[in-house]
Amino acid sequence: MTSPGSSATDLPDYAPIPPSALGVALNDQGYYVGRVERNLYWVTDGTYQAAFLTTRDGVVLFDAPPTIGGNLRRAIDEMAAANGVTNRVTHLVYSHHHDDHSGAASLFENVVHIGHEETRRLLLRDNSPARPAPDVTFADRYTLEVGGERVELAWHGPNHSPDNIYIHFPDHDTLMFIDVVNAGWVPIYNLNLSDDVIGYVAAPSIVLDYPWTHFISGHLGRLATREDVAVHQAYIADIQASSKAALASVDPTPFYMKYGAAGNSWGFVQGYLDAVTERAAAPIIAKYTGVLAAADIEIYTRTTTFAIMQSLRLDSGPSAPVHP
């Protein structure tokens, strides 16, 4: 952690960003809006992404990140004017309940909010005036039809969050799925701050089962490709293999002798699990630096490795030898 008094000269330097991770140039207002295919558009501020579909009956917005905020309205107005269609937003689809992807929802009034049934439960729990709970919900699948356009919404189980859904635009060769794959970048802390390790690891295979060319991943400054998903899968698979090898090779005895024998159980656990995490993460950091942006920010891969290693222990087992 950096201290509150740190200056720019005190901060660490990182490896250059690989060209494949660089995004589009933003306009003077701090956003970019571009056509994905036909009347489907995406918007980014360089870190977050949203999408919208223009139809003869109105605009359907997909997510409302607060960092983009009012620029969503500007982007919609820009594209609607350029194409001679209405700029009235009639529907807003939530990918999931997290505020960083929905916190600007209240900027759009008199719209139908759509999301998974768990999204409704969680937003009612959170009681945030910025994020109205969905009016229309579904359990597994829902087909949204507006102004002659069709969007397929599906829930395939928990992953990044309990309610994160897959948004497929079959007539636009596009899939939108948020907070698992970052195009050209490693996940941030703990698998992009995800709730369900097993669901997160399995999700990219579900993504690739869909037919699509364009992928809106929710983060950073460009659209993703199928190759981006494959590189992400390789990164995660390497962490899994390295974690299994570290669990098999790191000897817990020194940590037990130092801490456990003295009655400090948590000291033993900290020493041993940190040693396993360090051994597992080190080769991944070295391999992906220069391949995925921010791979050299070691805490990202280390915390993701820790989460995966703990899932291997606790979900797959064994967590420890069975006492005789």
C-alpha cells in the first residue's frame, strides 16, 4: 500500500503496457462511443464499458457505470442524431448488481429496468436510490424484444457475482459479459473481486460456447476477441497448475516448528499459505509480464493465486492430511 503522503516520484514504475492492451482514444469529454455492429454501440471511459442498442421504439442501455455517468447520455444523443433515430432510453439492462456497473442508472428516468431475479433481491437489500431494482426479472433465460431487435439474457450460475448474466446479441454477432475477462489485462485483486472461484474459472468456457465475434467485457479501453478469452483461460490454468505444484512442494514443517509449536496457529497458517502463494505466483508473474498488462503488479496475480489455491484446498480438497 502507498502512504497518503506519497508523491508521484515515490510511486513504483511498472512495465510498459503491451500494445495489445491499449484502448481507443477518448474525446475531449472523456469518452469514446463506437459502433459494434449495425445499431449496437459501445461506450468507454478507458476503464469501464457500457453498451446501447438503438431501435425504432427507443434505446436499450446495457449497464450504467458511474465513471461514464452523464457521458452515456451524450454518447446516446450523438449516435441517435447521426442515424436519425430516437434518443429516448426505454429500457436498462443490469449485467449484475454491483454499483460500479450500475451506479448511474438513476440518470435515466421512466425506463424499464431488467435483470436477474437475484439482482432484484440484492438491489432491494442495498436500497440504493442510484440503482432502482429491476421491474422485469428472470431466473434462467429471458428474451428481450424491443423495436424489432432481439437480445438473449441468460444466467448460467454464479461467477463474478451471484447474479452476473450473459447478454447475447445474436443479430449483432456480439456477447456482453462483465468482470471476468479484461481484454489484454490481468484480473485485479482476487479474480476481479469475484465471489465464486469455481464459477469464475468456468465462465470463459461458457463464453466461448456462444457464437460471437465482438465481446464487451466491461473493462478497459477496447472490445475483446476470442483470442483474449483464450489468453485469459491460459493465465488462469497456469495459476491452477502452479498452485497445485506449490501445495505439493512447500513443506509446512518449518512454519509449524516456529509458530504452531508455540501455540500461534494463525502465525503458522499465515507463514505456510503465504509461502505457497509466493511459490505459485512467481512463475506466472514472470511468464505474463509483457503479455498481459499489469502482470508485473505482483499483488494482482498473488491475490488471484491465493484465491484459486484456497479454492483448490477447500472446494476440491484435500485441505490437509486426515488426522489418524
